[in-house]
Amino acid sequence: MYVSPDLNKGMGLTIAVTGLNANDNPGPGLAVIRALRAGFGEDLRIIGLAYETLEPAIYLRDQIDKTYRIPYPTAGVDALKGRIKEIQKVEQMDVLIPNFDAELYNFIKIEQDLLAMGIHTFLPSHKQLAQRDKVNLSAFGEQYQFKVPANEVVFTAVEIDNIARKFGFPLMVKGKFYEAQTALNIADAHRAFHKLHAKWGLPIILQEFIKGTEINIAGLGDGEGNAISVIPMRKLYITEKGKAWAGITIDDERLIALAKDFAKATAWKGGFELEIMQENNGNLYIMEVNPRFPAWVYLTAAAGQNQPKALVDLALGNPVAEMNTYKAGKMFIRYAWDNIVDVEEFQKLSAFGEL
């Protein structure tokens, strides 16, 4: 019978994490790992699960103890389950934290299989995942009485002109899984459609442009309607891809209440991020709901609410109290540096699927 490790008895945890890319559109993996190391200390082993050999966090040896390649989500659930089973024979992982939208469906599908292997997760259901999907955002807002921008889902470029006339410009053009571009005219809209179609497939979402202040909220739902943790962050510097490169925690009861309302309405289980646009008149629009931790989630630990650590405790069935205080004015500022590695490490991961 599998017994959950008890840190108080000196037994360390082994936690697997995906989302190890750390480019100008970073995955949450490295931030999750940093938060886990801050929360659990040295008695922790981190297993990286990578899709590509050039995901930068793979080669940060002070953060990841060992990395394994896993099949792309398109390979299906059987391929994923088989690979995780192989890794589990060696590593005896206690908890697995997926961090990419596109992989969540498969991991949710094998949740019970993972538990049978001794691997705990804390994931939303397929229903929850579908409800907040970009293509269902309008219905989601209507169902739960949240303000969301008007949007249309398109499958062909010929649909763009009529929708653009209805929404006007600027116009947001969004990929199925990731990325969004602001179109200033019809030519921009068509270019963005074809670029995002080529990268992420169909459908493409055309969304009404809402002018205001960009705010993101990182949250953790317990699956029973409660938000264990809520941390709002205002973007201070935004990249060309619309990603926050710097941000600051803010104290705003309306934002906290919105995240708690989301967790209550959906009974959300696991980490989530609400992308908010706050108009000058104070209206709060939910632009997107991301079904996992954001790439800036380490800021939650720095501000006093370590969301990744709390998720691990929830996954293991440990009691977790709701966290209500945090430090406003905590900033993060991303930076890039060159990490030097030997080509032998790259070749080993490419040839054998582990490093």
C-alpha cells in the first residue's frame, strides 16, 4: 500500500513538474520549482518533464535534479501513461504538477492511473477545463454573471471581415491555446489569423478590445468552492507577446472578491490565473481564465502565500488553511542570462530521453 511521505518524519518529497521553457513566453515550471524549493527546503527532489531538448530549465542543475522527455500531448493518453509508468519505476514520484494548458486534458484523463502508481495530482475536471476555454468564454460569462468581452470563434479567414466590422478596431486575435495579437486594421487581423492558425491550429478567437489596466490574479481553488489563496498583480512591463516582464502585487478587495467568486461558482480545483482588464470606470472584465499557475507564480511565495507548496499539500491530503494576508508592493522583474552547458548533456537528453 502506498503511503504519502511525511516531511516531519524525515522522508523527502519527489515532485515532477512540466512547463520548463523559459523564453520570452515562459512556462510556469521554473517558477513553480522555485516556489517549491522555497517552501520545502532541501528535503526535496525535483523531476523535470520536458517535451523539447532546448527547454532552458532542464539545464539548471541547482533547480532540477533529473529530467525526462515525455511524449507530446498529440501522442495521446496511452503514450503519456506508459512513459510516466517507466519514469515512476525509477523515481517514485509523489506529486506531479502539469503547467501547460495543452497537456491538461491528457493528465486529467489518467489522474486515477497516476494515483494507482502512487503519484498524486490536484487538477480541475474536464468539465471545468472546458467551461473556461477561450472558445466558451461568452457562455462562461453569461452563466456565472462575469463581465467578459464580446468574442467570436472563427474557423476560416473569410469570417473575419464581418466580425471586424461588428467589433471595430483595435481587435484582439487569439490562438486556441496561447498567444494574442492586437490588430489595428483588417490586414493585421488576417495576418494574425494565419500566423496563429499555423502555430496553434483552429479555431481562432476574435475578441472585442477593452481599454484599461492589465491585471492578473493567481489563485488556488480547493475544489469545494473555496479560494485557498488569491494574489492580484498589476503588470508594469509587457512584452510584445503581451506577457508580464515586470509586475507588482496590489491590494484590491474587488479583485480578491472576483477570484473568490470564480472559485465558488466553478468549484475550481487547482491553480488558476484570471487575466483581467480594469476599465477607467472600474469595470472588471475577465479576458481569459488560465487553468494552471501563471509563469509569475513565484511572486505569490515572495508575497507570503506559496501557492505551489499549498497545492502539493492539497494533493497529498494535508490540511491547508485559507491564506488571507500577503504583502502588497512586492515586485518581480524578469531577466535573461546565458546558461552555459556542454553539448554532451544536450546529446544525452536527445538520445536517451533523460538527463
